[in-house]
Amino acid sequence: MNRVASDKTYPEIRDAVARLCEQFPGEYWRRLDREKAYPTEFVTALTAAGYLSVLIPEEYGGSGLPLAAACAVLEEIQRSGGNGGACHAQMYTMGTLLRHGSDAQKRQYLPAIADGSLRLQAFGVTEPSSGTDTSRIRTSAARDGDDYVVNGQKVFISRSLHSDLMVLLVRTTPRDQCPRHTDGMSVLLVDMREALGNGLTIKPVETMMNHATTELFFDNLRVPAKNLIGPEGEGFRCILDGMNAERILIAAECIGDARWFTAKSSSYARERVVFDRPIGQNQGVQFPIARAHIQTEAAALMVQRAADLYDAGKPAGAEANMAKLLASEAAWAAADTCIQTHGGYGFATEYDIERKFRETRLYQVAPISTNLILSFIATRELDLPRSF
């Protein structure tokens, strides 16, 4: 299971993150899972160590490292048995703010995000009526003097109860008045401390895993016009950087999950004796574990390629989507194999397998479903006709 890491894989970062994660063992995550609680202590420790600001340029107090370094951080969190879902948004929302925010916005927000006095953890895109068809969002923002007035609804917005800022996608021009369906959307940076109770209502959504998911309601919420990120009407282009980063980073998390599951499976298969022999000696047990390992290593190469393209400023949409699909499927295969290898013990909470089994299943659906990725690749890469 040991791999030789090149400098490009950031072995020093991986080792340091793994040591930090040792302070937060399985019981810590099991307790949070039982209580549906946010891992405040873990996020605080990551922030203090500088890992949540790896993408922020040094001039604003961050490390100024590429996306590949952030991938290393999140992969190691998952590989240690933890859950980076509590903090990964702070990394991928950086793509929108870093690449499209004004100098004034960067000076105002990035240093505070870097030192942890501000949290940017919420990404407001998904709506009940639009799903993954982002062009059909209905949440609107109308200009009124020095403000935008926001009305509408978002759903499955994670960490909004634990975030100070939110990157919010709204419609500033109705879809039927735009030459292209992706036109007419804009991005606002919302200060949730001021918004909550003044036009913003947050309702928790219970889910099968501890992901701090919520539904948001906007009722004449006023957002200063100076908080517009990028040009009005070009918000879809602005959030693509965040979306591609999101898919690559979550793919890296899935690789970490897959490696955790496979390590668990291998260890148990070596130690568990049935019929006077370790179960790992049986090909019916060892072959699925080996297949999961192979699938994971192949997916990891696509994650690396997608991150390299993103960091080079080259188009990375197809690779980001392929990385997310391959990594999420590798994690799910490794998770299923881990449950099967452990038998009944795989369902016992003390082994952490069932918790991470639930957590990694999310990424077959979010941030974009497998079918939508297949459709994207079919039409964009293979020039096949659209089915919708």
C-alpha cells in the first residue's frame, strides 16, 4: 500500500496533515456524527496550521500554493479517517474570489480568511426547481441604488450555519431575456452575519451523513453592490473556476476515502482467521480489494492531471469532471468491498466503516451527478447530440 511520493505530491504537507489528524481519532468523528455537530476544533486546528489558506496568495497572508497542494491536504484528511467536508468549501470558493474578485475585495476579505477570523464556507448555487441545471436558477437580485435586493431560495447549501461569508449565484437578468442561457447570472459575496435575520433565513436539512446541510430563504435581502464579484451578468463564467476546483478537490477527497477503505480491508483480511486461514488468502476476498486498489490508483492519476491543468490556467472542465466521476466511483467500490470484507463488523459503528460508507456515497450525486458528467463528456468531448 505504500507509494513513493514525488515532490509534486507534496509529501511534507501530507505527513504534517496526517500528524495533525492523529489528534482527531475515530471516536471524535463518531461523536460528531451521533450529535450531528460541526467539527469546530478540527477546523480551528487546520486553520491555525495554515492548511485552509494554502490557495491564498502570500501577499494576503496565505501560502500561495497551487490546487495540487490543497488536493494533498484534503486527501490526507480523508485517508486518516476524518471528514474534510466541513472545510473544503473554503478552498474551492477561492477560485471565484481569487480569479474574479476586485483588488479591493481581495484586500478586504482574504487576509481575514487566511488568519481564520472570517470563514468562507458557503457556496449558494443549488435551488429546488433547478437542481444541477444551473441556468434555471430563480433567485434574483435587482439593483436598487447602492444595493442589490435578493429574493429566492437555495437548497442543499452546506455549512451556512458555520460560515461568515457566502459566494451566492443569482439572476440579475431573466433567462428568457438573455442571448445564451448561461448569461444574466451574477455572483454576490454575502456577509451572512449581517444577512441572517435581515432577509436571510436558514433552515437545517437532515441527511444521512453529518454534512451541516441547509435550505436558505431570501426575502428582500440587501447586499451592497460593491460585493458583486466580476461583471454583472457574467457570474456563470466566474463560478466555473470554483466549480472546477470543487470537483477536483472532492475527487482528491474520494481518493483519500478509497485508500482508507482499502487499507482497512487489507489489514482486516490479513488478520481475520476463518477455517484456520486468514480470509485474505482466499481469492474471493483478495481480488475485490486488489481491484479497488487498481481503480483508485488510476483515478488518482486523473485527479493529478486535472489539478495540473487547473494550476496551469488551462481549460480543465472535462478533466475535472472525469476526475470526480472516476474518484467517486473508486471510493464507492472500495467502500463496498470494505463492508463485504468485514462482514457484520462493517456495520458496527466502532469500526468507522459505516460512517465513511455513508459519507463517500454523497459524491456519486454531488456536487454533480454521475449522469450529468457522462452527458457533459458525451456532448463536449465526443460531439454527440444533447439529450435535453
